[in-house]
Amino acid sequence: MASEYPELFLHIDGARLSADGRASETVVNPATEEPLGTLPHATQTDLDAALAAADGVNAAWRNENPDARGRILRGAAALIRERGADLARIATLESGKPIGQTRIEVEMSAGIFEWYAEEGRRAYGRVLVRQSPGTRMLVVKEPVGPVAGFAPWNFPLGNPARKLGAPLAAGCPCILKPAEETPASALGILQCLLDAGLPQGVASVVFGVPSEVSSYLIASDVIRGITFTGSVPVGKSLMRLAADGMKRTTMELGGHAPVVVCEDADLAMVLDASVGAKFRNAGQVCVSPTRFIVHQSLYEPFVDGFAERVAALQVGNGLDEANHMGPLIHERRLRDVSAFVEDARSEGARVVCGGRRVADPGYFYAPTVIADVPMSARLMQEEPFGPIALINPFAELDEAIAEANRLPYGLAAFGFSNAASVTRRLGDELEAGMVGINSFAISVPASPFGGIKESGHGSEEGIEGLNDMLTTKFISEA
């Protein structure tokens, strides 16, 4: 086991529960394929204890002064920054992403807690105009109740912060099941909350077989809200489980983000921005720009310029500051990405660069650029969730927008043009929950993060994220 990696445990009702006597799994460093630690799986008895803890503390936490809740979140943000070097290193060990990216994630996590520390004080209702003397009509916001949060591995620090920030600020206890691939990162975020004064039982962290844990928690009468980030099929499955109890759901699901590059766009700027955004975390990002739809007048220079910049990317262990891209998260992802590329080749697409596994050991795949991709290729229908950029030409803007909106996904979309009339049209007509115009920066703590169509519903972050953790009550007094 890696000596620099912390011991793993379940955290339930203030207690740390080790792997002794429990089923467990080995956490692996994707850059080296070496074991990092042993992760315990929660038993049903463990899950019952977490549910009982959330239920037992629910009344006290929902009635806690919002300022007091805010002080805990602000304190946790300060500790995240103070411990940032260790948190970033652990996140890179677990996920493989470059250390520079996990340092950014440290600040992202702290920023989420800071923002919710303030916004939790603003869960406003309203007073309606009275209908007759002596009456009063109020609309109030109340915590939805205990929340089950399910976080993926691709942002090992940021995703747990997103899942915990809004519920805790709203007054909801939370049981968090982070990804089994990146457990120590999530436990590090939790520890900052605990050390900042979070009361025992308000937040528990459990691990296990995802389908077993999710189905058990969602079926419990204790849980009143579910927040999930992950794939469309799994999101739909959890929604079916939630429907039996008519439970609130926030679903941040997959995407297949289009990028419309118009003929008047600044080619060098778009290329520089696109390569960095596409290959962040080896393309394992739900809002990763993937389908580049480029005006025919810029098409060949765009393909050549993209490939030239990609060739300069250095791939390797994320702990090495010189590397721009790390590995995929596990062997399965490596197989899936390879299959996508081989299918595109067989359908006649042009693999401009990459298209192969690199380095061994480690789950590394070369950053890949594929041009002239036919509609028959799987990549044109399915999210690759990997280091693959697809580039196709368009002649008319109507055609580009139609292609951008063709798929059932609607998480993120991007457009580049220097014409105000075009940028307004792109903003209006691209079908996505988040649209970047001349920018790939579409997420800050104050902005809603979520999609439409099959990419889900509800939001994380922003006032919308807080509202997802609140119910609305109308009170009429006579």
C-alpha cells in the first residue's frame, strides 16, 4: 500500500468504521495500477445506522440558525485551503488528473462552501397581499429533509463539496456515497466540515456496491431528497426508485457538448481554448467539448491547428508538474475509449492524431483528434467521456445549430463568433442548461450547474441548487 495515502473508513454518526469484518475493495492508482488502500463496504446495518443518525439530527439541524450553519461552511472552506496541498495530492493519486487541476479543485470546493455559507441565509419566502383585514398569507421555504447524495469520481474534491454544500446550507442532513475510485478525497472534504464544527450525525459517508447502496438508501422513508451526478441510464434508474416515494431528485447526467465555430471566430483563440478544455481530466468531464462543428472556410486550418496543439500535450503521471494530461480512471474506461475510436475508423472517419494506448503501466490513452466523422459512427451518438475530439464542417449556421441540438442531451454547449447577432442567436437557440459563448468557463459557485432533456433536471450550485434542497409551504392565517 502507498505510505502517503490515508487509511480509508466509513464515517457514520461520528464514528470511523474500518474494513475489519466488512466486505472491501482495493483502491488503485490509475497512473501506476498500484494499490493505494483498502476501502470498506457498508453493510445494511451500517446504512441503517447512517439513516438513523440523519433522522435523529434532522429536527435540530433544520432549526439551527442559518448563521451558525454558515460559520461551519466558512470554517470548512478555510480548512480546505489550509490543507490544499495534501488534498490535491490525494485527489491526483486517486483520479490520475494533473496536480494543477486538483489544486484548482481545492479552490472550487472551498468556493462552493463559502458561497453556500452566505446563500443559506437567504432562503427567503414572501408575504402575499392580504385578501381581507385580519388575515395573513405567507410563502415559506423549509428544508426538504435528509438527503442522499451520490458523487462520481471525475471531480474527487469538487463533487463531494457540491453534494454537501447545498443540503447542509439548507438545513438538511446528508448521507453521501462518493465514488469508490476516489474515497480519500471525499473523506478529506468531510473532515474539514467536522473539524469546522459540523455536529455528529449531520453528514455520513458510506461506500459499497453502488446499486445496492443507492437502492437501500432511496427506499428508506428517512430520505426525502436525492442528488445524483453520473450517467443517463443510472440517473433514470434512480429516478424510478425515487418515484415510489415521490422524492425530490436533482439529476446532473451525461452530455455530448457541441462547439459551433463560426467563420468570423478568432481561430487561434478558439484553438488554444479548445485543446485545454477538451483534454482537461483526459476528457472525463460531463461538460467536456466534444463535437466541434466548424465553418467550412476554417475547417482544414482548424483540424491542422488542433492536431498541432494536441501533439504538444505531454501525457503522464499527474504528480509530475510537466504533464498536461493523466490517465483514464480505470481499465474499463480505456477499453470503452479504444472501442469508440476503432468503430470510427471502421466507419471511415479520419484519425488525425492519437488513437492508441500510450504508456504501460497506467490507463493512458493518447489525446485523439478525429475528423470527417460520419453519422454512422457511435461517437456521433454516444458520449465518449474520454480524450477524443470530433471535428466536422458546416456551411450554414442553421445546419450547425441543428446538428448541435440533434442529440437527446442538453448539458453544455458552446459557440464562437465575433458577430453580436450570431452570438445572441447561439445563446438563444443552443439547447443546453449551460451555454458558453466565446468561452468554455460555464461554472462558478453562484451559477446553476445542470442540464435539460436527457441530461437531467435541477441544479447544483447557485440559488437554484439551494432551492432544490427546499420545499415551498403556503400558510394562510385568519
